Amino acid sequence: MSAPSRPRLQHQICQIARPSLIAGLILSLMACANPLSGGGYNPSTVTADFNAALYTQSAIKNVVITNINLGAPSRNYLEKEAGQIDGRISSYLRNNGFNVLPQREFSQRWNNAVSVYGDPVDPTTGRVNMKTFVQLMQTVRDQMREQTNVDAFVFTDLIELDVVFEQGVNRIVRFDGVTRKPALQGAGSGVNADFDWGRSVTAASIQISMYNIDLEKVFLGRGGIELTEAVDTRSGSSFVRRRDILNNEDFIDEGIALALHPLIPMAKWPGTVPE
């Protein structure tokens, strides 16, 4: 994951066909117009893009979690939590049979390549130069193929989206497979009776993608984590950014499990209608 701020993503996930080396990585960086594919008893659940045949053919065992986003950089206040979330993703992968190489195996080679070819991210706009990004990935891949036993690269993008609370007595919001209640923040007395629950509020999700050693996309999935804004109880009439973003480990672990299903099958995956 990388650090400059980024525009909010629309509530959608890119559906990318199995590509050639350069075209595939470029397409992965481009915004896609396809809407989310949901289903089951939580219609916001994302159906992952999983090429099971390519996964089996690639015989993926040894993976490295990159320190960069596949897409545009995460917002600064999300990026601050990237390390702890990558750590939990690493543990989840290890607990499910993967061998996770140290992240420095990737980051050191990436930084060296950046010193030669330049940084693909414009620090002012957060936009990614796709040609440079592909050149860097090819360089790092070639070095790691020769010098390590890596089979695949795992990208972990923290993204932020706009969501809206459902109408009704119990205020909840569903996004990317999770259900969350509003958070309160401040020293006030609560929420005004005429609070506008129809306005959008921001939420954070984790998007995880895996590319094999040939830089072919094997997997792309996403899972919701938590709301990044809370009701401001000082005014009782607006949302403010939360001070305790991404500190609920249960929420983080749920998002990771959602984002990696069905690469790693999740018990009680919310896209399945319960019997």
C-alpha cells in the first residue's frame, strides 16, 4: 500500500479478463464500469473474480504481500493502518497453507527500481503512470523469479467508498458483505430527531488481488471493514471522520476473510443463503 491521498472509489469492483502481461496490469489499474455482483442474504457481498484453473495451473504456494497498491494510493488516514492489516492478512494466509515471504523481498527491489525508472505515482494528484508501474513490476518480478522462490504477488488495497444507511427503526448499513451500525463520536447528548440518515457516509474495505509469477491475474476480491465516519454528537446533525479508524480486529478479520473467499473458503460466507 502507498501513502498519498486518493479520490473515493465508487462502490464497484473491476472485472478483468485474463490478460496478457502488459495489457493485464494496465487494465487492472483502470477504473471499470461493471457494477458489483452481489447475492444471498446480504446483497452487498462481492462475488470475487477467481480464475480457479489458472490458480491450480500456477501451483501457488510461496507469496509476497507487496507494499504498494495495485490501483491508486490509499487515503492517508487509511494508509497509516496498512502495516497492521498486511500483518493480519499474512497470518491468515499462513494459517491456510501459504508460505508468505518477508515483505522486504518486494519493497527493497521496488525501491531500487523506482530509483532507476521513477515513481509511478504523482505525489500531487495520486494518479498512477501505468506504463512506469508495469515497467517496475516487470523488473521486480524478473529479479524475484531469479533470486527467490516466489510464486505470486498479493496486492492489498485499502479503499474508501460512500454508503447509505437503510431506512427503518434499526439504522444499519450493508457494504461489501458486512453489516455495520452507526458510530457516535463527541461529547454531546446524541443524535437529533431530524438527523438526515439519507446522506452518504464513508466506509473502508479491503481489496485483495493475486497475480502469478507471469503477472497474470489469478484472484480479485473485496470485503468490507468498517465505517470511517461517525455521527458528531456535538452537533447531532452531521458526520465526522472517526478518530479510531480500523482498530476493531474482528471487523478487520471479517473483511479479510470476505476479500479472500473463495480462494480461502470463508465459513458462513454471506453470499450464501442460509438453510
